[in-house]
Amino acid sequence: MSSDRETPDVYEQSVVFDGLNVSNWDSPEVFSSLDTGRVTGINATMAIWENFREAMDNMAGWVHRFETYQDTLIQARTANDILQAKEQGKVGVVLGWQNSSPIENDLNRLALFHELGVRIIQITYNERNLVGNGCYERTDEGLSRFGQDLVREMNRLGVLIDLSHVGDQTTLEAAELSEQPVACTHANARGYFEHPRNKTDDALRLIAERGGVIGANAFPPFLRNGFESTLNDYVDAIDDLVERVGIDHVGIGTDYTQNQPKAFFDWIFSQQGTKLMDVSDAYPENLLHPTGMETPDSLSNVASELQRRGYRTEDITKILGGNFLRLFSQVWGE
């Protein structure tokens, strides 16, 4: 679905970065939608429950995609690569993980994946792993010793620490330990809508105080009106984050799942990627993002709504991608 509003100049001129996209990368329509929507860059999920071998297979798939879609995509390893994508009218793809499981129990593998271009890693995904705890675990004791070493190694290499699906205590400890600013690439405030996937005020404040960025999440279950949500509901979540942490620490993290089949959702909501859970009551079979921003080709509507609500041009530019770009420059280098 394409935008039904006139694209504002601020959108055309800004770096537009989506903090999380987990769409079906085998669907050409996904890349066409990003191109039509003039999205400058995305954090493209290439691992969730995968182990080392499976993540390497996924990496091989991305090498092929960069070749197949070379007129549309470039691999982004630095902030300047994202700026280059803007200049060339392409989409800068940052390879990211939603779990640290691909390194298994070997921190040395982190340097390998960094060499291959992985630049964002969410340290846990929903449940407990070797690093710490996810947001749906029964208890959260914080970072393990292995997790502390992972944070230090990510700092050393220049990999952005993502805390979106991470448990409350593990989030606080990772943000406190990190010598670099961290991110929640796709999360809202729990004070805005009570949900374990949304973040506490303590976490949001700490991340912002350390120079980090929170990408407002458009995945319907984390918005107040659930699967009845609209563009207005999403921008309400942006408004809320701006009030809590300030304009310099808010971005966009749509969590788009374009063209993903039901089997994908069964897998991501399973326990440790293997034990399927019955989530049929919670998630409709045809899962769509909020009306008015269903797919990336309508993302400019977010800028239009921010403009309608009276945001200044320079502040819209920050939310659309400027804040993430500043964070990337600091963590990855230029």
C-alpha cells in the first residue's frame, strides 16, 4: 500500500532509517516497497533463534541479495555508507541480529561476524540465553559473566548493543556497563502501554542519559489499540517517548514483517525457537501494521503526521533518522 498523502519535503530531504525490519527477505516486493518508500536505511534482522551455522547460511543469503538487488541495496557498515545510500537513492542495509545465539558459547565468533558486516546485536530475545534474560522470562537476574564479556567485546569491536526484547534487569546492567551508548531499536514506553515488551522509565532514562536512541515500535500488540491501531496511534507512541526522553533520543523502529507467512510467527513466538506455543488468540492470521503505515512505501505518512502535529523540521529530521545516524557514527565510526 503506497502513501495516500503528499510526501513532505522534510521526508524527501532527511535520512530515513528504520531501526528494525524483519520482513520476508525472499520476497522481491519487500525491496520494492523500501525503494518506493524512499527509505534510506534499515536494521535488517538476519538472525533470531539461529545458531552459528544457521546464521552463516543466512549471511550467505545476504551476499546473494546484495548482488541480486545491487541497483536498490547497498550493505551499510558505517554511518557514511548510509549517507552514501541517501545520495545514490538506494537502501542501506545494516545486518542485525535479534539474539546473540549465533555466537553460541564462543565470543571469538563475534569478530568474525563483525568482519562480515553485522553491526547491531540485540543481546537476548524474549527468553533466557547465555548472556542474560529476555523480557518474557519468569525472573531476571541480569547479565551473566559471559554477558558482561559480550558487552565489552561489542564495545571493542564497534557493534551497537540493542536492548529491545531484553529483560528489565539485564537491560539496566547492560546499559550501565556499556562504555558506548546503546539502543532499543524497536520499543515503546511501558508507561504509555503496559506490556513486558515495552520499556520501563528507568531503562529509557538510562539509555537516553548515556546518549542512546529508542526507536518507537509500530508492531500493533505494543500499541494501545492493538490490531485496531492507526498511524495516529503510532505517532502517539512517538509523542510519548519524546516527552519521556527528549527529541534527541527518539527514532523509528517499525518492526515491519512484510509478507511473512504464519509459520514465521509461530517460530518467532516459540520457546527457544523449537517449542511451538499457541498464540492464535493473540495474533491474527493476517497480521498487518497500523492503518496508514502498513508497509514501508507508506512510511512518509509518519513525517506528514509529525508535521501536522507541529513538530519543527529539524526535529522531524532527528526522529526520521538523524538520531540513529548520530548514534551509528559514535558506535561504528564514520
